[in-house]
Amino acid sequence: MRVLPTVTRRDEFAVLVVRTDYNDDHAWQDVAAALTEPRGGKQDEAHIHFVDDPVWAGATLDEVLTAVRSDDDLAVVFLADRKTMQAEGHALQAVTTLTREECVDDEDYEQLTEFGRAFRTDPAGVHDVHANLTIGNLGFEEYAARAHDDPEGIFRSL
């Protein structure tokens, strides 16, 4: 496993989006535009920390998690991978930063990752997932369950 740069200077309230596919700059521009689009009639600026550096090209889920592990305020990281770039709706991969060591026991970890460590979410869902995980309103497993129940395996923002 290669060592990627540590992600630093991220505002604790900013969504962390890591680009891991560099085959289509136009698709990336579409993804970034969808993520920064005002939501629900609000003109608020989206708080997103984009990691857009070719050194991350092809990074695996585990490599990204290792690089962000020192950010104690981070509950989820979003990957703009090849599937994101190629899919019509540009669903990103949401990945929990939860580790087994942070759980009471194996049973607790299994329950919290019942539907896996990652799921897909549409760009609008990125903000819902990040905000609710940051304040502890909902858990990662609840979003993963909703994605699991979707015919395409994608959490769609309400």
C-alpha cells in the first residue's frame, strides 16, 4: 500500500471530497459543480474541502482512510472515483472513518458496519450525510441501509 499525503487544514465543518479518478476532467467539473450547487433555495456557499491532486489517482479506500486517519473530527470521506465519473448521476462513494478500535466490541462494529464501510450517494446527499454524521443526528449505518434498499444502491437526498 502506498503512502498518500496527509489531508490537513480542513475546516471541521467542511465536507471532504477526494478525487481518485483523473480520466475525465469534464466529468470532474460536473461533479464539483453538483456538489457546490445551492440546496433547498438557500444561497449559502457549500463548505467543501476538495482534494484534487493526481497523486491520489487510483487511491484505494484503505489508502484514503490511512491518509485521513489523523482527522479526529472526520466521520465520513467522499470519493470521486471512476464509478462516480462514469455514472449519469455522479454518485460518490461515502466511506466511514470508523475503526474497530473505536467500538466497544466486535459485535458493536459489526452492527455499525452491517451494510459495509461504504455506500454510494448522489451529490445532494453528500451534504445530508456529512452534516448529520458530524452532529450525531443519524449514524452511517442508517444511510448505508437506505442506500442498500435503493434499487441502484444509492442514497438519494430527501
